[in-house]
Amino acid sequence: MNRYTVLALRVVLACGLVGSLLVQAVMVPLLAADLDDAPAGIRWPVVVIVVLGIVTIQVGMVCVWRLLTLVREDTVFSRASFRYVDTIVAAAATAAALLFALGVVLAPGEDVAPGVVLLVGGAGGLVGGVALLMVVMRSLLVQATELRAELDAVI
């Protein structure tokens, strides 16, 4: 893989990690303060779901960083890659479940428009699609790893 592509992706990941840490440190407390007037049954679940959602994104970014390291070392077609891909799948599936849970928390009452709840549910469906896409990519990685092993045996 092109060295500059890996470097560019690492810059994006580093900015994303720093940005997500800033959101956790600054924006989440502001969100909690903004929800002071909301009932406790909504306030704390929303804050917890947002924090856990940010964590799932961070886990995914760290795993992609590790996969980039394996690409740089030319060992991406090894069993070590599966652990990171599996973690990305789990993080994406968890993020989808968190979005659906957020929709459930926001749905009752008149405080949130039904269209917003539908948008949150739609986002959950899309993130679930990312998890399924990663499952497909994992199966391709398995095939490529097996093919690489066969080629190494021939050579």
C-alpha cells in the first residue's frame, strides 16, 4: 500500500481520536448540563449512550491504526489481523445497538420529534450495515490469508 495513503489515514485517525477525547472532556459535560431539566429517565441514559458511542468509535479507530501497522509490516494477511477486524465488527454492532437504544429512550413523550427518533433509528441501521460490511471484509481477509499461505508454500 502507498506510504502516503497510510500516513494520510493515520493523520485522520489521530485527529479523530484527539477530537473524540475533546468531545468526551468538554461536550459530554455540557450535554449533561443541558439535560438538567430533562427527567432522570432520559438524562442519564442519553449521556451514558453518548459516552459509550464515542468509546465504540475510538475502539474502531485504534483497531484500524493497528491494522495499518500490520499493512506497513506486510503481515496483514495473518491471524493477528482477525482479532482487530473482529473488534471492529463488535464495536460497530455495539454502536448500532446504542443508536437503537437512544431511539427507544427518546421516543416516549413529546420532547423529541418522531422524525428525529426515525433518523436515529436509520443511523442505527446504517451502522449495523457497516458491521455487516466488516463481516464480509473479514471473510475476504480469511480467503486472502489462505491464498497467501498457499502461495508461500508453493514458492
